Amino acid sequence: MQDTAPLVVGIDVGGTKTQLRAYAGDTLVADHVRSSGGWRPHDPVAAAGWLAALAAEALPAGVRPSALAVGGHACETPRQCDQIRTALQLHFDAPALVVGDAELLVPAAGLEKGVGLVAGTGSVAVGRFADGTPVQVGGWGALLGDEGGAAGLVREAVRAVWAAHDRGEEPDALAHGLLAGFDVPEVPALGAALEHVTAASAEWGRHAPAVFAAAEAGSSLARTVITEAGHALAALVARLAARGVVVDDVVVAGSTVLAQPPLYDAFVSALAGSVPTARPRPLREPPVEGAVAMARSLV
């Protein structure tokens, strides 16, 4: 297999699931999906061991990569990514590259440059300066940021419901949806429900469908939360533009923004107002293809 074409391996480690694809030339050798449980990007040695175990699990016995590229969730700085790459090369005698998972979007879309915007459980935007230096904005997690991602939407929805309660308004469809989802009897109990979780991003984020259902049912609160989330996503792109990043093409991915047209439409509308030259492009290929493209560039 590897006598005729080098084996390139791309890995997309997302917040929830991980996908590995391997090609020998144009021949697909492996396409493996598993949970991202156990991924520890702030421990380079553990992260490299996790990736090596994934490759051993996914690739045919005895097959070794000629090059490997990884897009890692919560791999937030060039230094952190380089530490994982260095540790990873102790497992593979092959060129390797490690970047944040949002950096996979632009090459996955077949582009050489542009901005990658993810709004799934969380939200983040990435681009590169003219000299190739990567830059990231957002991605601060459910407690501090991630506006426009599922967890951020739920956090802001609870804030909106609380504010309505303080104004003396009766619970609307958004309030009822959140109360049912968090299994609490009244609006004031929502705060404790948010606080008493073990993994805020995932456990808050799973309630995001209630926000969109409430908007469809006529909740003006929910519609405002969604509109503001779209503006927050557009603001990430505007922040990159203000720092000198070329933002002509914005490749958009993520299970929240692409699955929910009201949020995507709110983002597109806000982007047209804040960065009129930017062209939003929903990603049609899986992000792992961006990792494959990066791995091919190493051969």
C-alpha cells in the first residue's frame, strides 16, 4: 500500500467527536469516528499518547503514516500545539502538524486563505496575519464567552428569562422550555441548575434546541437571544478584520449554526453590516478533510 503512495493521516478532534481519515494517494484507507472522551490538550504527552492510540486503533495493522496533521479542540495557542506536535513525533517517524480544530475549515473548503468560524457547543474564529502567524478570537468557554455557540445561547437565554422575571412578566415559551429542560419548578431556580453541573459547555449546550423551539413558538425573548448570538458571531470576524486579518472568505462550520437557519441568517445579516466585504461560506465537507490537506502538504 505504502510502496505506491505515501499514507497521509488527518485527524479532527472536536469537542464531542473525533474523526480520522487516511489516504494512500486518492485511495481511502481508513475513516474512523469515535468519542473525544479522554482528550487532554493541555497535557502534551497525554494528548500525543491519545492520538497515537487512536491511529493504532483506526489504521490497518502494520501501516505507518508518512505524514500526519491534527486539528485539536481546545488547542488554543501555537506554543501549546507545537508541544503536542513534538510529543507526537516521538510516536511516529514522520512529519506532523498540530493546529486548533477551527484551522481545518479553510483548507477543508479548498481555500488557501480565509477565516474559519465555528459555532457548535462553543464558538471561535481563526485566521492568519500576512506573515502566516495564526490568530484566534473567542473560544473562551461557556462561563466567559462562546456567544453564538450552544452553551452561550443557553446561558444568555437564562439571563433573558431572569430579566423578564425581574420585570414581573409571566413565563413565556422560552422560560417554560428551560424549566422543563433543567427540570426545575420556577425561574429563580435556573441559576442553581446552571451552576450545579460538572461540564458546563456540554450540559448547558444540550438545552439549546429549547431556545430555537421557543423562537418558533413565538417567544420574542428567544428571538432576541438568537439575533444577538448572530451579532456576536459576526463580531468575532470583525475583531479579526480590525487586527489586520484578511476576512474576504469566512468558512462557517459547527453543529449549532449550520443546523439552525435562524442563527445562520442572523449571523449573515450582522456580518453584512459589520464587514460588508466578507463572504460567508457554509462548510460542505467534513473538517477532517482540512487535516488531510494539511498532511498532504507535509509529504
